[in-house]
Amino acid sequence: KARDFAKQELSAAMGYATPIDISDEDMLYSVLTRPIPPKTEYAKQRPATPTELSTSSDDISSDNESICAYKLRPVTPVLTETSTSDVYSSDTDTELASERTPEADPAELEPAECAVAPRTWRQAIEPRLWSVATLVGIFACAPLVVACWAVLVALGRTFGERLAAIGGKRCDEVKPNGKVAIVSGGKMTKAYVIARQLKAQGCRVVLLETSKYWMVASRASNCVDRFAMVPLPEKDLAGYLDAVRALAIEEKADLFIPVTSPAASEYEAQVGPVLPAGCVSWSLDLETVRDLDDKTAFCSSAERLGLPAPRSHRVASDEEAHAFNEKLLAEAATATAGAETRYILKSLAYDSMHRLDLFTLPCAPDVLDAYLAKLHTDGAAITQENPWIIQTFVVGDEYSTCALVKEGRLLAFTDNRACLSCFNYTPARSEALRSWVRDFCAARRLSGVVCIDFIVDAQSGTPYAIECNPRFSSNVLNLLSNPAFGAALIRPDEVVDAVEPLAAQGETYFLFAEIWALLSKRPFSLRSAGALLSTVATKKDAYFDVADPLPFIAHLFVHIPALLARNLSTGNKWAKIDPCIGKLTEENGD
């Protein structure tokens, strides 16, 4: 029914009288990548829409919503290939910032653009109905899930460490080491991983979050000694810094471990200088965070070091984009057939509205004109304040890496195959990726957390680094079973060889995501149910551990339901529940 409804909405937006039969892949590449008519023609076709739209979704359906708000003519897709350097989120990501389109001057808008379209009763009711239906489904499963959970916990407690998920030692059995660690980003699973690693080393762990996420599952963990709520740094940076400093002083903290979203990386980087003497932050410094977050600067830095990276060019105006496109057209005219190099045009800053456009160059000038007109309409025009990047289009598999480094020395490393919404993590164990990251961090003498995303060229096997995210990736789940990771966080100078996932580390999954996929994306059958049972029996749930049993239950029956219950009040249209980052990806979200 959801797919049928999406087809109806999409067909109407494309100008078809009846629903068209398209697959999800066709929807992505024929709708998100097609050129848009120029603004003058575009405004006549679309109905009046709000001049301000915010979203926090990294899901394809949410990006479609922004397109389906307008009525467009069906056109030929620009892109035909299905792999690029910016189609995925390495950190399901991705953990998305609220992005708000700047309001245009009403005097410059046509009457249709100034009007705000009222929400229909269907738009107001439908998200709430989905929330109710999901809540009913969650609690309908509760008796079976809780019963199985209780049996497994009882067996684990009875028969000892062998049935425990990561060694089975209870937190109350660990001898305190006298150190206090503050961990931010409590709603995210990676914060739970960090907290457990630190507690296993004997630290007192203080977990931070904002008031919106008072109900995070990790606060139920016996690895968390204190849960504290702090101001939202995006809205009150000074208040946030003051709160963290006061907490560090009160707790006599030794460590600050930033577990941050893309939007908060720069804010977390400013915590280090305000911490009291003796308290160390694992964030990179602010200047380095900004430098690495800049895709152009990062790729240029890699190229100077002789490391593979796509050719990148920054553009700060429509004219610069056209000039570079003309240059590429001239090069293509003299190139051997089939040997032309393609490039992708994408925002330098994170842009959840256009990150899946996959707009490639060179192209006909009128096609580029149409796309640039769309960016102006969406409030995402290429300007000096909002530069974009033109980067070599690399076809291949996407990977994400995460490294802990000090003064350029690799202390811990993990990697995984990346995807749009990653809920399953398996170590890729790529020596090529590890060597690239090691060499880059050593040359830059970095100290902190570095997550570098790659495309491995399908033909040559060369890993091309496409961007760097100076923060923890959720793939640290791969290190959950290796206690040496916690030791590296506390005693980095004692690390001899970089900590990596144990040989026995397999796939980590989220039960909620597996059940959701079973019920919503595949016809129910005994075979699919058997696949789910096999996953539960042979793989590791991110939250389940007989030595720390409550977070698993809190995640499924407190954290996620609280997000849905809040939606009953707001009525925001939502795309998905992300159990990894602990958020409901919704319009007007954070």
C-alpha cells in the first residue's frame, strides 16, 4: 500500500493522469536526477508551496517529497549509471542536520510563490496514522520479544560468559580505574559502544544528550553512571560549552569523547579549549575539523600527499559552473569515444535535499541552466557563501572507514561496505583502505577521530577518498567485541599495534530494522521468516547483551515508541525510523 501510494503521488507530480509502474530504483534515478525546467516556466507549473521547508531525512522518500511538492513534466533522465561518489551516507548517515531553506524576498516572488499551501486533512492525518500503526505493531511484538529476551538473559546469567555478547563481564564486576569520561551524542548507538568500552576499562561514564532525547536507550545501561541533559549547541553554543565545562569540573573528568552528528562536529571541536586542566578531548581542533570537512580542501590535501582522490574543483557561482562545463565539453569533443571523464556536481556543505541529485557534467548548457534554476528555486543556489564542488565521477563500491589517531599514529581502525541507510555492519578488513588512512593521518599528524569515505574503482580496484568526516562513524560497532579499543581511548600511549575488529567479529544488526524490512519490503513467507531467525541466531544485535540487558528493551519499547508518540503531537511527515542514530527522520526535525 505504501508503494502504491508513493506511485500515485509521484505520478501526479510528474503530470501523469494514472499511476505509472516504476520500481524504487527507477524512481530514484529518473526523478531525482532529471533536469528541472527554468524557474519562469517552473513557477507556472507548480502549485503554491511554503517558502520555507526543513527536513532531517537522509532517506530517498524524503528527498522525493521535496520534488513531489512541485508539478513537473516527465523528462529524460540525465544519469543512467547507479554508482557515484555521493550516493550513500557513511554514517547513516547518517545523522543529519536540520536544513532550512532561506526565505526569499516576497517582493521578488510571483503571487503563487508567496502563498503558503495549507496542509490537507490527509497530510495532517496520514503521518499520525503511520505512527499509530507502527506503535501497535511494536507492542504487538512485545510479548514474544520480551519472553525470548528474558529466556536468553536467564540462560546467559546461568551458564556464564560463553553466552554473553562481548565477554559477559558485568559492569559492577569491573574494578574502577579512577577515571571519569564524558560521552556526548547519547541517542546514537555509537555512543553506547563507546560507553561500554570505557566502562569495561573501569571508567565512570557520564552520558550527554539534549532534552529532546531524554528517553535514550543507553541511559538504561549499567555501563552509564550518570545521564545529563545539555543545551542544543546549534541554538545555544555558549550554553552548551558552559554546561559541558561545568559538568567536567563537577565530575573531575579526565576525558571528553565527542560522538557527534555532521551538524555538531564544529561545536564539539570547540569543547576542548574550555575543558578544565587535565581533561582531554578526543576531537580534532576546530581548524582541522573545518579543513577536513571541506571536500575540496580534503581532496587537494590527499593529492598533494600522492594519495588517490578524485579531481575536485570548487565553484562559487552559476557562471563558474558553466565555465567549467564548457571546458569539459571541449575536452570531451577531442577525447576518444568511451574515454570521456564524467564529473558530479554536488554541494560542498552537507545538503540533504540535493545529495541524491547525482547531476553529472559535462552536459548541454540548457540542461545545466535548468538544474541551476532548480537550485535557485530551492534556496540552494551556488554562491560565495554556499560553494559547490565538481568532482570526478567514480564508478565502484562505497566504503566507510573510522580511525582513532594521535599525533599521526594509528591507534584503532575499522571499515565497512557503505550504503544509503546502513543498519548492518561487517568489517571489510581492507588493507588498501587501512594503508590510505594510515598514510594520510601520519602525513597530517592528526590527533582525534577521522572517518574517511571511499569509492573503490570498479575497474582498477584503486580506493579514491571522496570526503572526510572528522567524527566517529557508526561502524565502530565492529570494535564492540574488542576491549583493546577502550584501552586505546584511555591509554593511547600504550598502544603498540592499531586495534582492529577481532577475527571472530561478524555482522552486527538491529532487530527493529530486520523486522521492519521483513514486514514492509518483502512479501511475508516462511523463507523470509527463516532468514530473520537465522540472523537472530548467528549475528549480533547492536543492543543485546546478557551482561547489560536493559538497553535492548529500552531501545525497542521506550526510545523508539517515544519518537513515534511525539509525532502524534507534531504530525510531521516522516520517512523512516533510524534505530542506529536513534532518530525519526522527519520534516521539521533536527
